[in-house]
Amino acid sequence: MAEDNVKKCSYRTKLSLLLIALTTSGCVSLAPESTLPEIAVGIPQEFAKLDAKGDYQPARWWQSFQDPVLDALLDEALAKNLDLVEASARLRAAEARAKISKSGLFPQVNAGLNSSYSDSPTAGTSFGSIPGAGATRIQNETYSSSLSFSYELDIWGKLRNDARAGRADAVASAADLQSVRLAVLAETITSYFDIVDARHQIALATQIIDVLGDRLEQTEDRYRRGLVTSFELYQVRQEFRNIQSGLPQRESQLAAIEGQLAVLVGRYSDNMDDLIGKKLAPKLIFESVPAGLPIDLLAQRPDIYAEGQRLESARYNLGARRAERFPSLSLSASTGSQGGSPSQALDIFDNWVLNLGANLTAPLFQGGRIRANIEVADAQYAQQTAVYARTVLTAYQEVSSATERYEEERQRYRFLFSQLDEAKAAAALQSRRFSNGVGSYVDYLDALRAQYQVQSALSSSARDVALSRLAIHRALGGSWDETPGITPQSAGEGATATIQGEK
């Protein structure tokens, strides 16, 4: 009776120690305090080149181009782009690794069923020397069932910091996926506007070739009549050949761009007619970018968020490595039953077995491994701090540069747009003069050629306006308002136009 009481007290003591250990487990963390790099703390609170605040709205900002063809292309890219598929797979792997790192926080429980059979001779054993022992062989058959439990107490926060580091890495991978998504959107939009411009340039080049062909015929006729010199004839002929020879190069460039776009949407280049086989006429946005955008918008950039999470991962990893210097305590328990037959092995009431254990280990000599691991983790933390600071600084500079470029491209477009009006007026004047018999056909062809050249420059400028606007979206990680508020008026402030430069 007294022995039973002693056993009960022993079990209670062990259970109490276990509960105390579980309660205090994970209360200590050796990770450094979370602090931002100085450059990230001191960044300006608004962008100097902007004028009014807006609300951040990153979803489907590309619809402001008001082009269903572009919308369909981007939907296709988001669904089938192989870079996105690869990034999604990396995210799945990172999430799985985070689960693995978190598993150490929980007890490990295993169940087992075992059976063994042995048949050995008594000769050469102690049984062989027993007087009167008639058996010459010993047979033994054993069956057992078991349930084992093991748990490492996270007294110094090592397991918890490893789990937090793994989770931060998984969140960083999710942000990386958004960075890839943003890059795919930007590259698709860039390729699309390049295709629109290339097609328009080819159409304009064809028109200029036709005009120069007529101009060459007129010059040759006037040369035969002695009205122009051979030098003027050679000049017109050379310009005609130059424009004519550049057309195949433009067509080759268009094919290359269409091939790049096909890769972005996960297709072969000869299977794109349903997406870009129709007329392409995206709208251009000329409204000012809202100024005074809060610096909080930069936090929406997926690359900044990813590097911030990696900074946290490095911080937690340093705390976990520091904890390896201290003793670790683990508990184990196993229970089950054992017998000489399967039925006895399952009789847990009469044939039960119980084992309890505690293991305390402390590192005494590791050849410098623990200290070196801490130095590595500390260096990685410092490295990631610099990476995060550089990412924030670069992001701020990208927004400022993109905004400046957008303003310059808008001014250039407005200048070319007014120049186009003058070129059209000059061509119309020469057409009337020729119809009234007071002007020459050559003068009309020259004016028409000048108009096409301005239209060509305007087409390239329109593409540059679109891409500079895209650069702001990319620099901010999306957009800054929900409703662009676009009204098609003239090619000026707060207006839209097609990329061909027409109202």
C-alpha cells in the first residue's frame, strides 16, 4: 500500500513538472528587437513632384486604358504565363517548408505494432549448463503494441523562432509571386503598346513610300525636262530607297515583338490571331498623377514587402541560433502492452507497459560550430537589413523618376500633337493650291510626307506616354485610386487619345 502511494506521488510530481515546463515553454526569445533601417525610417512622407492624395487601389488598374483587347491579353497572361506558374510552385514549396519548421512546436506521437520470433540453441549459453535441462533449443514469440510521445520544451524560443522564420519566408514568397505578377502585367502591356506602335509605323511607312514613289516619278519627269538637277533626283531616289529598305526591318521587329507577347501569354506565336488579330486602339491617359501620395503606398510594393519579411526571417533565425548555446530539455513517454500472443498484446489492462523519461542536454564543446552559426545568422541579418534599406530607397527613386518622365512625355506629346495640326493644315493648303492651279503637285507631296513623318513621331510619343504611365504603376506596385475619371476631350490635361495620336 505504501509502495502504491509512493508511485502515485512520483507520477504526480512528474506530471506537475511536465505542466510547469509546458507553461514556461517559449516564454523566452533571443531574437533581436525589430527595428527598421535608418534610411527606411527617414524616407520623406510624400513625393515632392505630386499634388493631391488618393486611395490605393491595386486591382485591375490596367483597365484605365479602356481597351478590351488589352484586358483579354492580360487575363490570358495571368492565367497561363509560365513565370507565374513557376512562382506559384515556389510559393507552395515555401508554405510546405513553413509547416515543416512549425512542426517542432508540437509533440511527436507515434503508434506501433510489433511482433518477434526467435529460435536459438541452448548450446553455448548459460541454459546449456543447467543440470537436468532437457531442452536443446529455446523458442520465444513476442507481440507488443505501443504509443510513444516526445516533446522538446522550447524554453529559449529556438523552435518558435525557427517557425516564425519559416513563416516569414513563406509570406516573402507570396510577395515574390505578386512581384512576378506585376512584372508579367508590365511586360505584357509594354509588348502590346510596342505592337500597336509597330503596326502604325508600318502603315505610315507604306503611305510615305507611296508618296515618295509619286514624288520620284514627278522628279524624274522634271529631270527629263531639265527642270531639276541630277543631284535633286538622286536625293529623292535615295530617300525613297531608304524608306523602302527600312520596311522589312520594321516588319521583322513586329514579328519579334509578337513572339515575345506570345511567350508572355503562354502561346505559340502563330496562335495569336484571336487575341491581337483585330484593330488595336488603346486609349492614352493624360491626366496628372495625384500629388502628395503618402509614403505608405510604397509599403504596397510586393518587393518591399518581401524584403521586409525576409528581414524578419533573418531576425528570427538569429534568435534561434543564439538559443543553441543553452541546454535543451525534452520529455518522452511510451505506453503499450506486451504478451506472448496477439491477444495478450492487445490486453492493455493486464499487460500494460509505461515508460517516462526526461532528457537534459547542454552543449559543452562543438568545435566552434554554434558560435560560427551565430556569426553567419548575424551577418545574414545585417545583409538583409541593407537589402531592405536599398529596396525602399530604390522604390522611392523609381516613383520620383517615373513621375518626372511621365510629365516630360506628356509635354512632348502635346508639342507633337500641335505640330500635327500644323502639318495637316500645310498639307490641306498645298492640296487646295494644287487644285486651284497655283501650286505644284510636288509641293503637295512634300507637305503630305511631312504630315506622315509627324504622325510617325506622334505614334512613338504616344507609346512613350503609355509606357511612362505604366512605369508609375509599376513603381507603386499598382494604382492609387479606384476611378481614373477619364473624359475624352483633346490631347491635353485630363484627356485621352488613341495611340495613333488621333482625338
